Amino acid sequence: MTISQSIHSSLPGPGSLVEYLQDNQVNLAVMLEEQGGRTRLFTQRGREMNLPAARLLPWHGPKYPLPATRAEHEERLARHLETRKALAESIDVMEIWNLAQGELDSAPMEWFADLLWEEPGPDQRSALGRVLLEAKTHFKFQPPSFLIYPEQTVQARLAEQEAAREHQELIAVGQDFFHDLWKIGISKAPDAPDASFPSPPEPTATKLRELLLRRMNHPEDPATDDLWRNLTKRIPDHPQQALLLAQAWRLVSAHHNYLLAQADYDWQDEWSREFLPDIQRLEEAVQSRAVPPEPLALVSVDSPSTRDIDDAFTLERTADQGFRLTLAIARPCLEWSWLSELDQAVAQRASSLYLLEGVSHMLPERLGVELFSLRQDMERPALLLELDLDPEARVRSIEPRLGWVRVQANTHYEQVEADILAGIEPFASAHALAEMLRDHRIAANAVVFDQQDPHLKLFGEGADIQIVREEKPAAPKAQLLVSEFMVLANTELARWARDLEVPLLFRTQNVALPPGIGGCYTRPEDMYRMSRMLANAAIQSKPAPHASLGVSAYASVTSPLRRYVDFINLAQVASRLDQGTARLTKRDIDAALPFWRARMEAVGRVQRTRSRYWKLVYLRQQSDNNKIWDAILVDETPTQAVFSLPAEQVQVRAPKRLLGDKFLIGGNFGLRLGRIDPLLNEIKVVEIIDDQTEQKE
């Protein structure tokens, strides 16, 4: 219900006290003159001003005779202002709202005044009007009346008001706290104690913690952008603001891997606990399918630390001195529940991560490390690829089949390297076959990079971590054996699938390389030059050439325990062999492809970025005492020189002016490094030393 304004005070005239709103505040003034809807006022601040009559509030008085002196105006305004403020303090606005809400939708101020006084005067009406204007959660001024909010609206507005108050309090406290945190994070040593540094009171501290962790894990979060900008106004801009603040507050440790949360990747195996019933059912189902293993003398070749073994081989020479190679590939898709919550969680992980700080497997460890891993002397389901190759290592036939295997031995690279050098079979023949396979690919214009990755190892924890580069014996022949057999398996299965129209996820690198460029590259400058010519490989549902591998089609299937793409491809092949048709159509694969690509890129970024991070931490730790790093110049631009640190497998850019006038791509130099920031992936070169000049001196 709405009540009409039935009480009309006489219109204000010269000499009347009037009120108006300015900057959301009620101001008192004396009307000196009114003409044509315009008024001239003497304000409570002692100044004259012009104001449209429509701006005046709908209450006024009393009226004093004019003319009057300035002192008289000031005295009257001060006296009435004091009276009105005192009256306003005595008014209980909640009592007025309780009387009005539910009865009326709106009412003029005079109606409310009649609730409190029998004959309200100008000072009383003004005091009440001031109170109603201030009570924005309960009333809304719509001249000449006040809307009366219902209880539901009042509660919502009170909640908004409280949230706004907490927001402002959070900013006021948080700005100072973040400023102090930043000074600690930048100026203090990472392991310095912070017991004397006080945290904000609760619940402010909890809100700041939650915000820091959210911004660290989701730096582009639009929901917190405004709040974050306000909180960080007093600290320098930095891409890793939230991480540095969280480390200074000890919310996360030094060297915290924020990339995992940004990629939505759960570290190690804790994530799999919620799927324990599904894992147990799968174990039982797989074990019920076990049959006697095929009589094959299979061996696997991996690093000593490898636990998820997804391939093994056996090799024998044929009567015409050709090769019969049988590859066993782990079959984790057996009895797999597709589109289940477990399957979706594994697809989200996309790949295993092999980082310096540890390993996180794609599959639950009870599956990828135990149930399906091709561990020595254990019966395991497998996809078997029997390949018949002629004496020149040309594939004559491929026969994929499903079966169970029992791996005879899990061997390691260094052991196999020694066996190859000693001529022990089957490794000597396997290496000879691998060399021929590589030569065939090179003849097909394949580009092979032969470089030894540095062996870095972490010691200690948190801020005390130290990185040591270990010198381990190289095993190039054993590594060539494994890599060429995997390329062979993935290439031949891609051809098999293409011929039979089995939909797979193909890895392609469809770029045109100059004829005759194929080869095995070992020099850093050559590898850098070639890498600039190669595009990144892509995943697609249509077979196409992979330029750097030198093959017409390639579909990775040999790492199903470690990569979801391989897992899918293996399932496609297994379904075709077992049921006569692939599980997924090409249309199904195309529909899911954007998600798989996105997840592979996100998880791959963690692997690349984190590996680079630890290398830069190592360089920073080792760059004391003016250490000179051995480097090779691999490229130069008008402004920059690009160097490779071959032992560390790190590329570094330096200002061209430090290089001097005489230089040669492939030349040996020494670099003295300055500031190294692993978080920002920055290395500053402060001096370039020409090795040739040093030797002459």
C-alpha cells in the first residue's frame, strides 16, 4: 500500500532554513532569494551558492525575517544544526521501520514524524529525514516519499553492507600485510625464521590465505581480479606475486610446484584413494581373465628407477639372416570401465610426470606400477606385435595379437650397453637392427638429435635443497635400441591401422624439409638450426607424415601406462583384434580431440617448465665465485647472441654487444652469469669470454 502525501507545508521562501544533499551529505542553508526555480543560499559553511529549487529536500523551516547580518545567519544555522544532530541521535530508526514495514510500501517524511511526535516542528522533521536518509538498508528516498523495504530486502541489503564492510577491512589490513610480506620475501633469506612476524587477526587471515592460494593456482581468475589489484597496490608488479607472498607467509615451501595446480594435476598417488573400490574390481576382473603366458623370452630395458614398465621385446634371427622381433606392450585397457569416474580422472591426468622432485604416474600405482606393469616373472596381459624383417631391416609383415606374457628379465641401460659391447645376444643383434632402422629413417630424411641429458639430483628439502649434477656412464647403444624399436612399433601399427581403417590418434609433423637434410646431429649449433626448421608435432585423427621421424604415419601406442593418447590407441587396436571393430569411431575421436589436446599441452607444460626451472636453480647455485660456463655460440641476431651450455642442455641469450666483432657460429666461449631467476626463466649474461683469445693469451 502507498500513502499519499496529504500534508503540504508552505513552500519555502526567502529567510527559510532549507536542506539539500551534496556528496551524499545533508547540508543546512538559509534561502536568500528564489526566482524561476533557482535559489540563492547562504550555506552552513558561510558561503553563498546558487541551487535549483528541485534540489531542496521536502522539509524546511523555520523562517526568519530578512534582511539579516552574516553573523545572524551563521548563529541560526549553527544552533539549528546542533539541535537537529542531537535529535537524530535520539531516534531509533529500527523502531520506525518495524512499525512501517508490512503496512506501507512508501510514505512521506511527515507521516513518519507523526509516529514520533504530536506536533513535529522543523528541527524534528529534519532530524527524522536525516535518519531515514542514512538508513539505506531499510529505506530509499524517492522524493517526496521514502520507500519502505520489506524484511527480505533488508536482510539482503544488510548482508551486502556487511560484505562491503568486510571487503574494505580486508583491503585495509591486507594492503599493509602484503607490503610487509613482500619486504620479507624479497629481503630475507628463504630459510630465515618468521616467528616474530604477526599474521592478521581471524577471519581476515583465513580470507587472505585462501585468496593467495587461489591467485597462485589461478592467476587469471576474474572473480578475484579487483580485490587482488587493491591488495597489491603497494607492492611491485611481478608475474609470481601470489607465489612469492605465499612463500614468505610459509603457506607453501620454497620451490613449491605451483604449475601442478594450474594444470589441475594431482601430485603422486593420493588422488587414486577415492577410486579404491573401482581399482579392486578391476584387479579381480583382470585376474579372472588370466591364461598361461606365451613362451617368449621377453626382456625390458629401462632406467633402474623405472617402475611402470610398458614394453619388452624378444629377438631372433631368421634362416635368411633377417629378424623376427616380437614386442610386448602392456595392456591396461583390459576390463577398463570407459567413461567411468576413474577413466575421466585418468584422462584428466593425460600423462605421467617425471620431475626431479619425484614421479607422478598417470594411472593409479596399483594399476600402472603393479597390475599392468611388465614386471619380471609376473603374468601380464599384453598386446604382442610380431614383426618379420629382412636382412636389411625392411619390414616384411606385422602381426598384432592379444595374449599374456611373462617377462624374463627387467634389464637396465648400463647393463645392456655392456652386453652390446660384449656381443651378448639378443642385445648385440638388437643393436645392429636398431642401427639399420635408424639409417633407413635418415635415408627418408629423418632428423635425429644425439645429445646426453644432464643427470641432476636433488638433496635436502625446502629452502635447503641442493642440486648436484652426477656424471653417469652413457649408454647410447642401449638407448638407441629402445628408441628405434618404439619408433618401429608405432610406425608399423599406424600403417596397419591406416590400411584397415582403424581410427587412431596420429602424431604428425607435416612440414616440408629440404631434401638430403636427414642425418644424426650431435653439434649444438646444428641441432639448434634444425630445431628452428621443425614445427611442433600435433595430434590428429588423420594419418599424415611425421617429418623429423622420417615416416609417413605415426601413432604412439608403446607407452599406455604413461600417456593417455597411447592408452586410447592401444584400446582401439585391442578392440579391433578382440571384437572385429574399434571401440571409438573417427567421429568419436574428433569430438574428444580438443579435450585430449588441451590436457596433453597443460601437463606437458608442467614437464617442460619444471625441468627448465631446476636447471636454472642449479646454474644459480653453481654460479658463485665468478664461475665461467662452457658455451657454444649457436645463433646470432642483430641484437642478441644465442649460446648453448651443452653439458647442462640450457640455451642462453646475451646482448650482442658483449660478443665483440669476431665470432663464428659453433665457436667455444665462456659465459659469466649474473642474475638468474628460475621463476621468471631469466638468465643474465654479464661477460662473454672468447676461448680462442684466452688460449692465445
